Amino acid sequence: MSDTLAAPAGTITPEIVAEHGLKPDEYQRILAALGREPNLVELGIFSVMWSEHCSYKSSRVHLKTLPTTGPQVICGPGENAGVVDIGPGPDGKPLAAIFKMESHNHPSYIEPYQGAATGVGGILRDVFTMGARPVALMNALRFGRPDHPKMKHLVQGVVAGIGGYGNCVGVPTVGGETNFDPAYDGNILVNAMAVGIAEQDKIFYSAASGPGNSIVYVGSKTGRDGIHGATMASAEFGEDSEEKRPTVQVGDPFTEKLLIEACLELMASDAIVAIQDMGAAGLTSSSVEMASKGGVGIELNLDNVPQRETNMTAYEMMLSESQERMLMVLKPGREDFAEAIFRKWELDFAVIGHVTETGHMVLKHKGETVCDIPLAPLADDAPSYNRPYVTTPPPAPLTNVPASTDLAADLTALMASPALASRSWIWQQYDHMVMADTVQIPGGDAGVVRIHGTNRGLAVTTDCTPRYCFADPFEGGKQAIAECYRNLVSTGARPLATTDCMNFGNPERPEIMGQFVGCIEGMGKACKALDMPIVSGNVSLYNETTGPDGIARAILPTPAIGAIGLIEDLGQMMTLAFKAAGETIVLIGGNGTEELGQSLWLDVLHGRREGAPPQVDLKGELESGGVIASLIAGGKVSAVHDISDGGLAVAVAEMALASGIGAGLSAEGDAGFWFGEGQARYVVTTSDANAVLAAAEAAGVRAQLIGATGGDAVVFASGATVAVAELHERNLAFFKDWMEG
């Protein structure tokens, strides 16, 4: 053993251990694993690999309960992204969709532009690392109160960062969601999703193999940005969040574009054994994951790492999270071939080590061995906690429900609120048409991109209703999956699979852990019932902020779900816009007893967030979804929209706004009927109402004629009226007034 490994007694103090985010008992595990005291490099490596962000130590035991397999699944959780079968491409070769969703929450609060931009860059690398060309981006954003002094700056920065990176790298952003709630005042959420397409026989994995094979570093040079980013992402915020700015990475989308092309060119050959992007924890996590998955060892010479700053230490190089970097294991003798490709694309290329049989990570720097760690404790044997939790008590029943005195006024107020205001100010900053395969742009139930060279498409959506999850985590978890299902079905897609981004507070608080467990249980039940396995994902914990009063306030439990579905014939794709006047509007699904618990109507108009959220009947979801699918396939409907936030009246209004065509609503109903948020429901328009009603009756699904399209206003049976033009103006006003004010 080199003297460099023998840290002088007392060098690693309890204060230094705490600064690295490690608990005293975890440090004792490190001592046991090494049989000695670690040096600072080794301590840093343990700290990032055992961080919540990298190890999932508080969530692994529960994540294992989720359904992750199915006939459509090629690769489930454990790789850079999930992989599902999407059938033949234009040349008949079987294709796969590769997709994942990840968080970049803490960095985006500290430095919104770069935090969001590098979130996009990182999720793209997860996808093209596996051999896929990225074809679509999505995002799920949560912000605090619009009148919070920092919120305008945060929204502007995050949106600019997403657009700045995605637009420049040339991948369309085809949809997403943005919500506001005071619970996110001190801890916003930026969740990014990417989807790519690859040939099934050209999918690449990360397990290293072949002792003696070269380990190659490609992409950008390593700098000091992002050091301890993974550790920072695994801790709650305090008043010192601004001081953490140096832990935020800096992205370069133009380099990422070069990296995509260079990697895909090399992947067309037979040179690659394994490949992994350098994401959280950078060179440390990528090398550890590759070696541990392959059951091999790894030796790196850090002198060979391309560096953009002088006098970088081994600690800095191993923990840097500089962007646009990849690690590869190459087949023997293929180094020169690979280097020529990366040099052509003006990217760095360096052989920095080799695969070994030792089962250890060994690092050399300036002639010294600066690290020698057995890999098992860093990866498979990392801490895993079954933390105590308290089940969220059932919400009290909703009582003293107010009545609506003017349905049109209520609808207008809802459509003008931050909760439902048009997000066009956001998505108009994103290039959603680049690559020329986007066939449904943001603003609908799901984004849709053509599978290039075919008449088939992928529908992509993100969804979650955090206020439901807070009131009842189990039902909220179910609902997040069910709404994704409905959004995909509404476009004419067959739902395939999901990815998750689990955003929660401090798991060491039993009530927070109870929220996590409840949401996981609900999600798992819905995924199984709706045949939408979770094939990839991310967990982001410690999303809470300690205020000046010393009280830690957590975000709402936010299990954001991303999902994809397959449209076999884009000629049958549905959108939500009314298509013509004189068509019948039909409500399909539900049980006819809509309640207002946890509804936007109750929250926005009456300042009450009370009662139970709507219950999710998974059998009903399948039945009503099946009716919608059959109606679309049979050409019996012209527009489809699922019912979610704001209820039936809002769904109708959104269809009217998308088309400019009004609606005469003949159905009689109270606030519960028009604004209740009961699940498993859709609004469709048709010129053959009898066929629609017959199809629903045959399936045992409720269906009700509620009105007809036409005119220039939404008119309720009571006579309450609001012009479509006024709704449009009020719907656009929030972002326009806020951003221009």
C-alpha cells in the first residue's frame, strides 16, 4: 500500500465526515470496508456513492415492489434508461423506445438557467448512451407562489435554460406541465424527460468486461464545476443556498450535439464493450457503476484525464460534475479507430485506465496510488434503509360544500388562475418542431412525434397531482399513473410504459417516508392494473427548506410520472380541439357521483383544500379507456380530451379554446357535476352520437350527452355564458401580465 493511502491519524475528523453528508455509523461502515481510515479522496468517493442521489438508500427497498416487467419491456430499471419494444421501423427492423425522467431540483433553485439546462443535457445523455437518437423532450416543473419575490426570476431562468439547451442541441420539447403552490416556495422542482429511438440489435449497456480492455474518456474536459453536486442534491436547503452556487454544473449544448453524433457514429461499429455517461458524481459514479455491474475491477490514471483547469487534485477530478462527458470500455485494438471519430467531432479522447480482475477501484495520480477501494461497498453493498414511516391518516370528509351561483363566472376565474392559465408563454420558447417529426405540439393531452420514416407515432406525457398525494398518498399515486394512461389514450395511443421522478421531503421524518410509501403502493397497483410497468426513474429526496424560524418545510409529495404510448396509425391520431360546429358533445366514464374534495374549484375559488381526493377505480379506467380506443379506431369521434384538473367544465373550455368554437351545454348539474374531478372520464365530440352511446353501453361504461359544439361562447343550460374570446384573453393574461409587469 502506498503511503498516500495511509491518511495521517486524525486527518478525517467528525466535522469532515459530516461535511461530506455521512452519518457517524456510515463512517464506521467505511472503516470496516477498508480496514483502515480512508484518505480524503476515498472519503469523497464514498460520500457521493452513498449519497441519497446515487445510492437510493432510503428508497431502494420500496422501489423493488414496483412492477417493472412485461412483454413490451426490453430493459427495466438499473441501466441509464428504460427500453421498450415499439415494433418495426421503416426498413422492417425492430425498434425500441428508450426513455427516462430525472430531477435537477436543487441546482435549478440555486442557479435556474444552468440548473435546468444541465438537467436537459443529463437526461439526453442517459438516452443516447444506450444507442438511441433522442427524438423528444418533456419537463415537469413545480414553482412556488407567483407573488414570492424570487419566483419570477426562477421561472424565467428555468424556462430559458430548458429552451436554451434543448433548442441548441436540436431535440424538440413536445410538452410538459407547470404548476404553482406555496409548498415549492423554497424548493422548486425541475424534472426533465427524454425519449429516444434505437434499433433493438444496437442497444448499449454499461457493464464493463474484459480485463485489460481500455477505459476511455470522451467529450468535454473536466473542470471544477459541480463538485459535490450529488451530495448537495441529497440535503435539505437552509439559508445558505446561494453559497452552493459552485456546486451547479455548467452546460454546453453545442458540445452535447457533437457528443451525440460522435457516440452514435462509434456505436455503428463493433468497438464498444460498455458505455456510461458521467452524470451525478461524474467520473466516480460512471466508473463504479460500470465496474460493479460487470463484476470486475477498474484502474484509472488520473494524469490522463483531460482537464480545463490547472493543478486539479484527484479529489476534484473524481467528484467534478462537468458536463458533456462519457466513459467507455473499448474492445482491444479499437482505440485508434474510436479516437479518430472523436477527434473528427472536435471532442477530447483519452485512454485513462483499464479493466482489472481485482474487484477494486484503484486510482493513480502523479505516480502515487491515491485510492484503493473494494467496489462492492460502493455499489451493491451500499447502505439501504427501511426507514420508519407513519401512514398518512385519511382526510376528513368534505363538509359545508359551497354552491356555485354562476357557473360561467366560476369557469372564467378558474381558466384565468395560475393553476389553469395557458402555458403558451413557456412552450413558445421551446423549439417543438426541430427534426420535423413532431405531429402534436404542446398544449394537448400528450406530445406526439412520428417514428421517422413511418406513419406510426410515439405519444409522450408527464403527470402528477401533488395536492391529491398530500391528502391521500395511495390514491394520489394511483391517480398519477391513471392520468398518464388517459392522456395517452386520448391521442389514440396504446400506453406502453412509464418512468418516475419521485420528489419528496426528508425521508428521516416518518410522515414524509409515509407519503413516499403510500405513493409507491398506489403507483404499483395502477401500473399493474393498466399494464404500464415502470422501466426507469429517479428519486429526489430532502426537497425541503429550513426557514429563519428553524422549521423545515417540505414540498408536497410529488411522484411525477412520464409515460409513452404507441400510435399505430397517425391518420387516426386525436387532438382535443373541437373540429366543427354542430357535433354532439358526450361525457364518457365515471360513476356519476362527482365530488369536490381537493378540487381546483374548491381551492382556487374558495381557498379550501379539504376532503378526500377523487378515488381511482382502475377497472373503470380500463373500461372507459377501452371504449375511447375503440371509438378512435372506428372513426366515431372527432375530438377527445380527458377530464382532470378543474373537472368537466374546464375540459370543455380547453377544447373550445383549442379550436375557437363554442359549446352549448344542455346538461343540468351543480358545481360537483361541472367542477368535480372524478377519474376515468373523457369528453368526446361526434357526428354519430348513437354509435358512441351504443359502444359505451356495450362496455358497461356510463355515457351522457351534454351538449353540442357551435357558436362563439360556452353557454350553460342555466343560461350562464362566457365568450370563447373572453376565455382566451383571460387564459393568456396571467403569464403575460406577470412577465411583462
